[in-house]
Amino acid sequence: MPRWQRVYLSACAGIVAYTLGYTVTDYARLPHLYYVQLERRWVLADRLSGLPSGYLGLWLWGAVAGVAFAAIAWGVSGRLPGPIGRRGLGLGLAWTMTSFLLCVGYFAWNNWP
């Protein structure tokens, strides 16, 4: 498999894992980091009342998932014997865009009045 295809598929897998890790952390109420601005402290919790900022914790869960799955995709794609066809590359892009749209849709739905 050409190197550019390995990079492409690894990037697609990393983006899919990032968006799912970011979204599932909020949906499943997994504990993540919050920064409580008024008290100037960090807290590890699933939900907090008041005005805490949980963006960094969501971002970290997504980043860990993205890097892990990109590394797995890099290793697996190196074992494939030949290049991937246009259909396989298009499927990688389709999964990437779908996961991004699902993530955006989930957070837009939760912010709807």
C-alpha cells in the first residue's frame, strides 16, 4: 500500500475516533476534567452544576481515542498487500464525514431550547 493511503486511512480513523470519543464522553456521562472558573480549580466529574467548563475534558478523551485508533489503523494498513481502490478511500471519507455530522448534530440538538 502506498504511504499516502496509509496516512489517509489513519487520519480518517483518527478523526472518526476523535468525534466519537468526544461525543460519547458527554452522552455516556463519563468522568472528565472540568475547570471551575469562579473557584480556579480543576475537578474530575461526570456532571457539575454552575458554570464549569468541561470542554478540555471532552477534548482530551477525544484526542486519546483519536491517537489510539490512528495508530491502530497505521499498523493494520501496513499489513495490507496492495493499494486500496477508490471505493475504499471514498468509504473512509464517508465514515469520517458521517461521524463529524453526528457529533455536530448531537451537540446542536442538546443546545436546542
